[in-house]
Amino acid sequence: MIKSLVKHGNSSALVIEKPILSLLGATPESEFEVTTDGKSLILTPVRNEARHDRFRKAVEKTGKRYSRTFKELA
């Protein structure tokens, strides 16, 4: 996909369509980390650490609770 920058005040903006945001799990309110290697621009959605920690704990709890069932299914 080739995109063009658009004028936004005294700056330029890159419009990211909703399907791409959905693919990244981002919303128009999401924050992105912007990095570059000097040749490419890299946008990475900033993940909510608290949400990530809650998810990780839920996965661990589920793994402990159903470990025997998971082993049987494997």
C-alpha cells in the first residue's frame, strides 16, 4: 500500500484507515511509538501495561486451574 502525507496545520500527517487500526488492535485514540532506522518509519501501538498484566495473570490462572485438562487434550 502506498500512502501520501497530507497537510495538517504546519505539519504533515499520515492517515491510517480503520481496517489497519483494527488489524493492529488500535483505535483512533491509541498512542503509537514512532521510531526510525534512518530509512524507514516504524509505528508501534503502545500497549496498556496494566491490561497486559491482567491478561497474563488470567492466562497463568487458567493454565494452573485446567493444566490436567490441557494435558489430556494435547
